[in-house]
Amino acid sequence: MTDQMAAAIELGTSNINIAPAPAAGMYWSRAVTYGRTPSRPMRAHTANLVGEMLYVFGGCDVKTCFNTLYILDMDTLTWSKPRTSGEIPPPCRAHSCTVVQRDLGSGRRSYSLYVFGGGDGPNYFNDLYILNTETLTWSKPPVEGLPPSPRRAHTTCLWNDKIIVVGGGDGARALADVHMLDLSDPKKLRWSELHPSGTPPIARGYHTSNLVKNKLVVYGGSDGHECFSDVHILDLATERWTQVDLDRVVPRLAHTATQVGSYVFAIGGHDGSRYSNDVLLLNLVTMSWESRKVYGNAPNPRGYHTTVLHDSRLYVLGGYDGKNIFDDLYILELSACAYLPQITNFDIDV
């Protein structure tokens, strides 16, 4: 057996005609996973890293939505399907899931997953559920204030002990509102609506948002008619919207946008006419798009997948291409770009 054949087997592919990548080149490979893998392909699920564990919740296949929790050990790429208890969320897709860390003192921390919204097809939700990642117990806490209207395909971020919710859709129309869930008192959660100044983005869902210090970078999405290419910055400290001028028009919806240092890696999605498997880099300093040559066997074009950064690699899970729903896991080796996560001292100038 040649070294190339052995490498192909190790990567889980029988294609041994792939040209080797230069040492500095980013490289795609399909991961081989072990254990109790998800029993069905999935799209519009969520995937959140807590330490070395990837928590994958919800989503749907062609026929039905799920409320199953899977955990992938990122060190061994071994799946498990743990038993959870408590008040479990209903089956849902296109919900949001936000990791919240709390300091327990003496160097101890707890991590919880806050699941909000989503839908099961005809029904849209605005309920909040919390998963304790240590006990794997779900709860549905009482929340004060007026919650956001039922929605899915929104985005969330955690900022200053608050979860910020942007946009989405309710089945009848796209939404442009911004809401805040105050977590500062765990026993007294409270919703409120923000009314930022400036010109907000057109109402949309299936966009992405990335928090950089106090600024939320909102990119792409759709209102059901148009696929957007714009980038808007919401300064959470001043509560003001600003639109950014970009050097290229890159429309995307149902893509992923993962911050890697001073870049956002936009992977896949739909451009208004077709699904894509492109890897595009948005430079957050210059606010311009950059391209890199990527080697290896790329995933099929897709949207509604998830992407997470772990150990200088991007992991892409599941998704949908208009016909097929995927259950695969792909790895993008960042190679020469592996230093990027170390870049943290920069600002977005708007």
C-alpha cells in the first residue's frame, strides 16, 4: 500500500487522485466519526462548543423535526446520545442556541445552553429553554418582560450578561427587530426590546451575526424574496446601526459565518440562485472580501449547516442542498491561517 492510499483510507475517502496540498494550503477532508452517530441527516440544527464537547441539538430531515441532543467529543470524534431529563424543548429547527458561562467561585464554572425560538414547520415558537450541561437537565424558566414574537432563522449573541436576538421570520413576514434577554440575575431573567438609532438592515432571516467586542456584524440573509449581500454593524454599546461599504457583492443566505481572529470565514449557503461550497474570508479590519485556494475534497454545496472552530480547524456538520440532507462532518484545516485566532487586538472602524 502506498503512503497516498494509506492517507486516503485514514481520511475516509477512496479518492486517491487528489493532488497533495502545499504545507501552507488550507485543506478539506471528510472526518471519520465513531460511537452513536446521529441516526438521521440534519439541517437547521445548532452546534455549540463547551470545552472539548460539541452539543448538537434539534434540526430536521425531510419529514420531521427533532428535539434530540447529541454530543461529539472533539478530541476523539466520538458521538454519544445522552439521556436528558426535565422540561425538554419541542422538536424544532432554525432555533438559536447560546452558551452561557457562570463563575461559581474557586475557579469553578458552569455552562448552560439557552435555546430560544425555532419552529416545527407550521408552528413558530418564542419559548426559552435552558440545558445544564453538567446534569443534562432541561428547564423552562419564568421570564419577565415582553418576549420577542415567535420566530425562527434569527441570530443571537452573548454580550455583557445579555443575549441579543436579531431578526428572523414568523412565517408571514421577515423581522428586523432587536431584543435583549438580561441574564445578570439568574433567578430573574427579563426580556426587553432595543430600538437602535441609525438605519437598520432590511428585515431578514437566515442571516449570520458575529460579535466583535461591542459590535455585532450582521451579514446576508433573505426576506423570502431577495438574497442579501449587505453587512450592517450594530454597536451594542451605543445602540446604533451602521451599514458597511464592501468591495464586492456576495449574496448569501443559510450560510455559516465563523470568526477566526480578524476574519469571518463564510462557508456555503445559497446565493439566490444556487447552493455553494465556497470558502470566503471577510477581513474585519479592511471590510473587504478575500479568497484563498482550498485543497482537498470540498463538501457538497449546501446551506442550513453548522460550522465551529476548534483547534485551528473548522468543522462543518450536516446541511441541505435543495434535494439531499447531509449527515457528514467535514474538516477544513486552516494550515497557514492557523495563527489567525491569536489575533484579538483589533477594532472595527465604522
